[in-house]
Amino acid sequence: MLKYLTAGESHGEAIIAILEGMVSGLKVSSSVINRELKRRMQGYGRGERMGLEKDAVNIISGLKNGATLGSPIAMVVNNKDFSISSLNALSSPRPGHADLAGALKYGHKDLRNILERASARETVARVSVGTVCKILLMEFGIDILSHVVMIGGVEAHTKDLTFDELRTLAEKSPARCADEAATKLMCEEIDNAKDAGDTLGGAFEILVKNVPPGLGSHVQWDRKLDGNLARSLMSIQAIKGVSVGLGAIAARRRGSQCHDEIIYIRERGFSRKTNNAGGIEGGISNGEEIVLRAYMKPIATLKRPLRSVDIKTKKQAKAEVERADITAVPAAGVIGEAVTAFEIANAMCVKFGGDSLSEMKRNFEGYLEQVKEF
């Protein structure tokens, strides 16, 4: 079973991740992780810090000669603008941020003690962990992509695009949106919000292809694959909703219009003509493409701040203004890929076991043969 911990603050010395439970014999390159960290920094509407950060991971344990040992993998990404000790104290919490709730919980009078850790800078660690998990999944032919489907009130139309087309078009778009017309409108919407001193939220979609049937389980609540995926996506800063397949749309349909009819073709085995379930039924992957969406609220830091209260004087004040993005939906999709990769990789490790990659592959291949003969 995989698990990971992260540590570090936004303006602290470094962001740190420790990944435990990874099989031995997996080739891992820091350059692949750095490429994903670069993707996390991109996207129209990002703040000025993205021009300062040049994130590079240093893998300090768990690898030898570029391959995993089976022991914990420790990864460190140094912060270029390390200066936490010299930053000014803050006392006017931002509506929509962890500032006030965290200060009340931990008894801090300086909000910086909360916001430095609550910051989405922490996701550098999660992208590092998720990239290692992506490398594992690729050994089994499992691939993951994300693309932006909405920013502000602008929605993309990508229904007829293939997996590969979605990836190619999204990676070329400044908004990481596969709809060129929507990309243009999204960028205009971001510019308008910037001029108004405001921020924007939106939504991204994640697709996972070539997932075998049987990941997750119906027998206990905490083993359900959709539940674990939703939890990980909801844990990303500013994510306020997650859907699987049709999501909320299913609640408005009749069963005959919602559920995916099952077919059998000898060469393919069991499959479905539609995928309204989003690749998961009863908490278990069913062999179809996994389809997830996550919905992100607007960034809580506004250039024209909302009203707040100074926690020291108890008098009305404007909320604090920190360096921030206009929108981070394109970057959030990359983070979504990472946490999804972790959950799928964990489900694979639970299902197929093994202490080494070769042992895990033997178990995987044996299971596929069993499914084929069912």
C-alpha cells in the first residue's frame, strides 16, 4: 500500500515529499519529475511568482542507479525565494482562505503561521509524488491526462475529441483547454478579472485510460476507488466539488437513460457502449476509461480585497493581499493528474501486490489472463 507525507511552507526553505511503499526496480528520472513541475507552473492567469520559481527536484533517498529500492523515496524542492523569517506578520484574514479557521484552531495571532502551509505551494510535493506514480502506471499501459473544461463562465466543447487529441490540444493551449475558441474567451475573461482586481475559478477533467477492471472494492467504504479519488481531488487547495462520469447530471435522469448497457465481444470480453458511470461501478473500476471532474473556486487573494476583521484589534479591516494568481485552474489540472495517479497506483499495488516491479507485473499479467478466460 502506498502512502506519502509532505512538509514545508510557501516561503520556507524547501518543499519535501516522502513516498513509501513503492516497488523496487522502477526506473525514475528527476528530469521527468521536473517536467511535470514545470507544467504545474504554467497556465494563463498565473501570478508573478511563476516567473521566479524554477522548480527542480532532488531525490535524496530511495533510489540507486536511477531505480527504486523499495525503501521510502524522499524528494526535496528548494524554494528560490526563501525568506519566511523576514516576512511581515498578518492579522486580517482573507475570506475564503484557511487564515481565520486555522488561526482559531491552532491559536496563532500571526496568520502567516497558517497561510504559509495552507498555500498551494505544497502541491509541488504532490506533483513530485504523483509523477513517480505515473511512471509506475505507464509500466502497465495506464495513461492519465487533464484538460480545462471551464474558466469563469466560459465552457469548452470537447465531446468528440479522442484521448490523444485532448492531450495534444490542451498542452498547446495557454489555458490548457482543448477547445481553441473557448481558450480565447477564457483568456479574455482572465484579463477582465485581472483589470477588475478579481479572480476566477473553473473546472478541469481527468481521464485515465487502460485501467483494468477490479481496482478498488465494494466491501468497505474506505476501499471504494471513486471515494478515494474524490477525497484526493477534494484535498487540492480551492477544490470545492468532484464528479465521476455523469456526476450530478445522473441525478436528473431516469435509470434507463443513465446506466451503461453491458455487451460481450469475444475478442474484447465484457464492455459497454456508453460510459456514463465514468469507469467505476460499486467502487470498483469496470475496465472503461475513468472520467473525473473537479471544480475550483476563485483564488481567495484579491487585489481589491473584501472586508474582514483584524484579529488583534477586532476592528473592521480590508483582507490581506498576498502575491497570487488570477486563476490557477490550468495548474490545478496538473495537480489533479498527480493525485489521481497516486490513487490509481495505490489501488494497483493493493490489487497486485509484489515488492518488486517484476513480481507486480507477473501478478498483473496472471490476473488479465484470468479476466480474459472468465
